[in-house]
Amino acid sequence: MSDQTVVETIKQQIDNNAVILYMKGSPQMPQCGFSARTVQALIACGQRFAYVDILSNPEIRATLPSISDWPTFPQLFVKGELVGGCDIVTEMHEVGELEPLIKEAVGA
């Protein structure tokens, strides 16, 4: 896959999903603690979300940080905007800011 194709794929994924998480593994089987904690916070919001396993998509893993300007994973995007990684998402969940953001994004 060419670099341009990877960039286009990422942009389509972000544009086509109100809530999308780029993570290691899957929500059912996260492959790192940071991804697991982020998934738990999202699941607690009670809404469906899309995800991309960056471990099985090495091109996306290599390219996304330059697009999002965020060096680490997981990365949560809501309505096309980077929300952040594990610490930010977990903190937003703890203070009650994550659930309204997610519900508004999915139109619940």
C-alpha cells in the first residue's frame, strides 16, 4: 500500500465513523493496558464505536502519528477530531465529560 493510499484510508476511517479508536488489539482482546483502559472507558459510555487494530495494520500504525500529531496509541477520534490517548480519555471518563461527548457524536 502506498503512503498516499494509507493516508486516504485513515482519513476515510475517521470521516466515516463518528467514534473511532486506533488501538492495539480489539475491544474484546486488547493487546496493551492502555488500549484496555481506553476501551473500558468507551464501553462504559454505552455506545457503539469503530476500532482499528494497529498491530494487524502496520502501515496505519506507522502513518497515523504524523497525521494526528500524536505519537502513541491508542488514539481516539470523535467526529473527525483527535480527543487523545489513554490518559486523556480515562480522565474525561472519570470527570463525566466522555459520555456526553460520545452520545452527542453518535446522535444518541
